[in-house]
Amino acid sequence: NVVGIVITTNYKDALCFPSNDRRCHVSWSDAQVADLDVDYFDRYWSWLNSGGDAHVAAFLRDYDISGFNPKAPPT
């Protein structure tokens, strides 16, 4: 059984996870839409569709995670 769920919210306190719960990853950014160029997403999509996706796949394939211990306590 594998489930991948993405939850997005604009509120930092919308969800409550215990500090030792390793099942979830929470990220926050203070970036605003106005911080991006108007054509950012058009350029990004164009890059992905013209071979950028292969670069992402190669990066993930070659990234060394041999030192990762999924049973280690959270830091």
C-alpha cells in the first residue's frame, strides 16, 4: 500500500503534526507571486518540455541516498 498526498494551504497553523512524526514533510515559503517574473511558469514549462524533465530524472536517479537511514530519529 502506497499513498502519496499533497496538501496545500495558506495558513501555517492549518494542520497539526507531532514533532516526532516522520510521515509528513512540511515546507513553507515567504515568497509572493509578485516575486516571480510574469513569464516564470511559461519559461519553466517550456524548459521541462524541451528536455528539462530528463535533467530532473537524471538528477534524482544519480543522487546518492546511500547514507539515508529511514529508521533514524527525526532531527
